[in-house]
Amino acid sequence: MIRFEVLKKHRHSNARLGRLITPHGEIETPIFMPVGTQATVKALTSGELVGAGAQIILGNTYHLYLRPGHNTIGKLGGLHPFMNWDRPILTDSGGFQVFSLNNLAKIDDVGVRFKSHLDGSSHHLTPELSIQIQQALGSDIAMVLDEPAPHDAGVARARESLERSAAWARRCLEVPQKEGQSLFGIVQGGMHRELRRESAERTIELGFPGYAIGGLSVGEEKQVMLEIAEYTAPLLPEEAPRYLMGVGPPEDLLACAQMGIDMFDCVMPTRNARNGTLFTSRGKVNIRNAHYKEDPDPLDPECPCETCTRYSKAYLRHLFMADEILAHRLNTLHNISFFLNWMQRIRDAIREDRPIDWRYDGAGSSSTVS
Amino acid sequence: MIRFEVLKKHRHSNARLGRLITPHGEIETPIFMPVGTQATVKALTSGELVGAGAQIILGNTYHLYLRPGHNTIGKLGGLHPFMNWDRPILTDSGGFQVFSLNNLAKIDDVGVRFKSHLDGSSHHLTPELSIQIQQALGSDIAMVLDEPAPHDAGVARARESLERSAAWARRCLEVPQKEGQSLFGIVQGGMHRELRRESAERTIELGFPGYAIGGLSVGEEKQVMLEIAEYTAPLLPEEAPRYLMGVGPPEDLLACAQMGIDMFDCVMPTRNARNGTLFTSRGKVNIRNAHYKEDPDPLDPECPCETCTRYSKAYLRHLFMADEILAHRLNTLHNISFFLNWMQRIRDAIREDRPIDWRYDGAGSSSTVS
């Protein structure tokens, strides 16, 4: 089981510095969790993740259930030894991927039927199966199966997903828990404050050691996401960790940490790396830009990662244009390092009671970050 | 300029233990040179190559001329700083790739006209341009432009390529040399002994600090390759390094080192890695095999590389089946480590005057390697 301690509240915002204690070690919060979809944070080794300062990673239940299969991973001792990662792991429930990767997923009160995006085989994900899979994976933190409403859902549709999510959360809790694994509840309610409040109350009533805000970053305007997150965060217990699922770019991590969110995950640093979009202390860089063809300077002179200390922008651009595997490696290593160092800066500001008055403007070199 | 010293001759074969001194450090021979086609040994960082024991790597003039361009690399200080590799580099002449990647390449006595495989643009590679490119790349060892004959060339066709190669070698020598760069000659002559002898004599007469055997491993039977290599090697000066281009699998490295060959290069370890074919001390492993799905053991328990010390065959198979970038990384790291350690074993046997009586049977677990 996990334990969570709020070490310090920030004088200038609702941010908190926390310590999350898990069977695989302690995590300092607020924290960003790199996403390791298929038992690997794409392009990186587990050793590199440790080197970059990753304290916890996320594994995707949907992908691992389909390939190589949770039973295979279970027989090999779980996800930790399988991918040689001995720090904490959080697994999602698989629900979000079922919906986002399967247009034809059919949902009813029992669960959701879908066809594998790999081979078209038929599957039926239920709350019970989701927990069973996550138990085989052996994550430190498991998530309840929920049903996020579409971002444009009206009250009736959002209530439907709220009710179904509440019922499924209860069923997840009824599965005998695995020793050492903690189950987090998820607040739904779409973009409707009254439903968010109700979902928060009902999820808290069920009782979990941690709470997530789900159903955001699903296509709504950024301002709406921020408003709903800001409204929902203080509805959650002070003494439990709060996890905002699927967020986000550096500026949103900054904003949401100051709302009192403790945990984040997003594919942005890894996916953007493979598209050549790199986050730096001077703003976003599109490494394909011909401007960098003969640029001998490091990508980000303030970054301590191997990419920035050993290679030039000219080399990174060449590797990307030549579609070399090393491009994806070096780009990913940098972006992950940037996100993790970004959170470290936020934690340091909370610890030292400095205002978090910097911002991140993704537009490029005109941005201000200090 | 390079210097070469034969430190020891093997009591049980024609193998020699040598030391090749270059502006970027010393190399122990016999040596295998990993191929870094596009300024990267595919999937690996320069730091990993050092860790795996790579003493020298090969860069491809054809690819780097087309992208990012030798002038770009030259402006950035050459290939060494560009790819952050401070050990020796050998560059080929570009000729072999022109012929193998361009069905429509047109050759005459001046040079070879071809269209870029990237954008169809027209180019004209001459001996002078090849040297100019290699000088901009700043390799420690450059190769003369030659024209390999097809493996099934009769005497007339093989003589034509011999004569053209000889004339081009002379023109390469007439280009003012770059300080610190050494130019190797290449023996051609197809599969015809009398032509090999003549080519060796004429190349030696021109005078080079090192000699390569070219035009092998181009489609002929393995036995033919071995016979021609064995015939040609002793025709080359004892006091100069001998380089067999494009060879080969572990068993051929073993055989040819015992003929007195000092240097080898081949894309086999890197290319096969990306196809899932892995070289181990127990023979070749096809990591796609379902047999490995739940295999918790390391790929090669005798191998000290990160792949073998940190991950299981089950994980390697999963990564490969899921087409993860990490699969290519870990597979390549292992294969390169295996080839480099293989050469280390050969050097140790020469040093200690032990017979090189082991063999490598690529067929799998039935093979004997000790």
C-alpha cells in the first residue's frame, strides 16, 4: 500500500510538496510520470530513465493485455522485472485506450466489448478484468475502470458516464486487492461543475488512497480543462495524492501544480520527440528547421541530458532528416529530461516558498521561462 | 598519418597481432569496424560504442555526401566532432554504394554518374571528388575510389575493373593529401587469381600505408571468397595493415584473421539486429521465435553487454514483436558487442599462441564456440 504525506504547502499558491511512499520506493510530488505504453518508455532504457530522474512511470493496461498478455508478464514476475524497472509503476485501467483506439467499442453496464487494434480479435473489458490485469502486471498503483464522457457531452450524457464510472469503481473495490497494490478512484463529470462535485463526493465516499481527475484533455478548450481542474482539485481530500490524467504541456503542469495537483502523465514529451518537436528552456524547437543545418550549439545549454551535453543541433537535425533511430532516442531523452527537470524546479519553488512566476510559452525563442 | 606495427605472429596460423596508430588513437588488430553509415552506427550512441569496445568505426562517403553533405560536416569540424566520436574513423570511397544503390549508374574513365537515391538529383563521383569528400569528413583512413567487378565477371570484365581501379588509385594519390589522413589502396581482380596477383603488384607499386582486398562478399559462394582472400592476403606487404572489405559473419572473421587479415567491416551485426537475428556464444537466435515468449533467461549468459545483463529473452521478443525502438537498440548493442568481443578473443589467442580452434556455427544451439 502507498502512504502520502504533504510535506509543505506553498505560500504563493495551492501547490503542495509531497512524499508518496510505495512498495518500490518514494516519490517526491508534484511529479510527472513518463508513459511506458508497451513496457518501455519509447526509445529509452530503464537505466536512462533513472539517469533522467524518473521516479515513477506509467504502464498501459490495454496494450500489455493484448501484447504480450498480462499472464505472460505475470508469469515473469510482473512488469517491474519484465522491463527491469525497480521504481514505482502506475497502471491505467485500459478504458481510455479502448475508447480512443476502437471506434466500434460497445459499452454496457457490464463492461466494454472491443476488437483488438492488432488482430481484430474480440475482447470484453470489465472492471473485474481490468483489476485482474493490473494485478498480474503488479503495479504499485492501479486505476479503477471508468468511462470518460466525450468533451462535448451534455449533462445527460456526462451523468450517464458518471453513474457508470461510479458503479464500476464500486465493482473494482469488490475485487480482492493484491498485496502491495493501491487502487485510485477517478472523478468524472465531463465539463459540468455540478457533476464534477457529485462525482468527487461519491468517489470519496467509496474511499480510495488516492484520487484522479479523469475525462480532461479529451478535446476541450485548454481554458475549460484548466477551469474544471481548478474547480475539482480542492474537492479532493487534502491528505491524499491528486492525479490529473493526461496533462500535459509544461505550462499546464505549472498551472495545475499550483491548483494542488500532485501527479501528472502525458505522452507529449515522448510523442513530440518522435515528431521532432523539442521542449527547451528557450521554448519549443522544431529540429527539422533548415535553420539548424549547420548549428554547432547544443539544443538547450541549460539542460544536463546526454543529448544536450554531447551533441549539436546540426547533428540532431541530420539524424532526424535521415530518419535514424538515434534521432528518436536523443530527442526522447531530452524531452523526458526537460519535463522531469521542469517538475523539479516546481518542487524547489514550493520547498523554498518562491513564487512560481515563470511561464512556458511554447512559441519559441521569444518565450520566457525564468 | 598512420603507423602499423606487427606485435606478434601467431604460431598456429598466419594471423598477426598488430597495433595501428592513428591521429585519433591506437587500434589493436585484428579488428572489426562497426559501420556508421549516416554518421551513426544505427541505434547506438557514440558513448555506447566506446562502452562496447569499438576502437574504430567506418563512415560511408556516399551517404554523407548526399546528406547532410560533406561541406556541412566539414564546416562543423569533420565527422569526429559532428557525431561526437573521438576514436579513429575509416571512410570508404563511396563507389560501392553508388553501384549497389543505383541500377542506372553510368561509369566511364572519368568517374561514375548516378542519381541520388534520396531525391533523384544527378551527381558525378570521380576519384578526385571522393578524396575531397573524405578530406572534408576528416577520417583517419580514406580509401581510393575503385570499381568492383560483379562476382560473376569473366576475365575480360574483371580486367576492365582492375585497369580502371588502378588508374583511379593513381589519380587519388595525385590529390594533395590532407594532414593526418592516410589513404589505403584496394586490390581488385574479381575471382581470378592471376588478376588478383597483378592488381596486388600494381597497387603495391603505387605505394600505400595500407591495403584492402575489395570486390569480395559481392554475391560469390563463400568458399570462393575464402579462397581468393587466402590467395591474396600473403601477396600484400607484411608491414602494412590488410583490410578485407565487407566481411563478414563470425566464422569468416575467424577464418580470415588466420590468413593474416587485420581489419574487417560488415553491416551484418547491425542489420541483422534490426531483423531480430542475434549472434550469441551458443549460435544464432531468431528473437521472434515464439519459443522465447516466456523465457526469463538472458540472450547470452556469457555476454557482458547491457542487453544481456539487464533484460530477458522474453522482454527482447516482446519489444521486437511490438516494433519498439528499444528492440533495435538492445539488439544492435548486443550484436556489436558480440562481434567486438569475438575479435578480442581472436587477439587473445594470437597473443597467447593458443590455436584458434573454436568455430562459429550460425545454425543455433548445436554450434560450438569454445
